Amino acid sequence: MLKVRVIPTLLWKNFGLVKGIGFDSWRRVGPVLPAIKVYNQREVDELVLVDITLCGTGEAPDYESVADFGQDCFVPLAVGGGIVDIDQVRRLLRAGADKVTVNTAAYETPGLIGDIATRFGVQCVVASIDVRREGEGKWQAYSNAGSVPTGRTVVEWARELEDRGAGEILLTSIERDGTMEGYDLPLIEAVASAVKIPVIASGGAGNYRHMVEAVIEAGASAVAAASIFHYTEQTPAGAKAALAEAGIPIRQTFATTAPGA
């Protein structure tokens, strides 16, 4: 098994971070840079930063702000929101991003996934899939920040993204987002069993047990979360300790790294 990663998700809107429920009812949670600095000290494995204002606007990413954030981010940083072409990817990587997340543009220009993978490597491409349940064991992928049904079943779309060159999949349950009621385990299991690339579980984490379940019961390779870290006393370090206690391999934490190791 790959070492499981704990990945806070930062949703960026108009100069600050927000968090909502079900991709709606946004609540401000503070500025971006202080959050990044805090997470640097909290043993996170990666960060995902998504500008939720850009989808469908045609506006370019804020490269200057990404450069500012990148200077103070000491863990791998995946940046998303409004990415539509390879030049934007190049500029984001130069600004300090280590990866990019692509969602809506993958439906509109499917070749973009392969172009990024060919130019910058598959490890650079995080294919983001936002999902709504359509019935028992059925889910549909949505674009445009979860507002537009695509007609694509999630398993079908995940397999296509893998075939096109995606290095991993960020899989978010829209209904579970922000609820802290637990991940959609059947959804995660359906996708993780259908593809060979890592699947990042997102949407619904409310405690460490939910993260353990996503890995052991559903096959996630990483767990992403936001509300649990914004609104509770639970921390990324605590999440990693809980995963390790459950026998799940994790990346070594600063606190447990032996001198000279």
C-alpha cells in the first residue's frame, strides 16, 4: 500500500478562504497565507488550493498571489480553479505550484489532461471530480463548481481521466461536503476499485475514524478535508496518528523522525 496522505483543502474566494456545505452557503474562515503557514507546522503532506471564483468566468488564475503563497508553502501545493489551457498550467508551476487540479476544462477540452501529463508529467495532473448521488450505487459527475450535470457516470469518467493521463483523482461528494458526517464510502470504493491511480477522498470528514474508514473500507490513497481542521480541535497530525494506529502506512511526521534518519 502507498503511504496515505492527509491533505487539507483550501477554498479561496475574493482574497480569503471560505468553507460551505454542499458547495453553497460560503462562510469566511480567514486569509490564505496565515493558513498556509499554520499548516506548514502541522505535519500535512500536501495542500490543495482552489480559487472557486474563476470557474466559467474566463479570467486567468492569480499568478502573483500563487507566487506569494508558494514562497511560504513548504509542502507540495496543488492549485486549481479556472484552468483551461497549458499556458496557464506552465505559469502556475513557475509561480510555485507543484501540481494543478483540473475539473470543468477536462469535460470541455478532454485533451488538456493528456497535454499536461505529456508536458509536465502525470504527477502534475490532479483530475478533480465533483459528484452527486443519483440513486443507490449511481453517481453523476458535475462541472462548474458542482452546478452543471455532465451526463457522465463517475466510474466511466474516472477511467477516462486515467486513460488520458491523470496522475490521481480528487473525488468529492457534493452532498457530503462540509457536513462532517463522513465520506461517501460506496462512492470512493466504486472509483478506487475501477482505476489504478490514487484516489483522494474528499467531502464529509468529521473525525479521524471517517478517514480510517475511507482508507481501510473504501480504498482511498489519501484523505482531503477542510471543515474538520477549520472548526474542530482535530489536527492533521492527529489524523496521521489515528491512521498509523489503525495500521495504515503514513508519511513520516516531523515529531517521529529520528535524528540522522
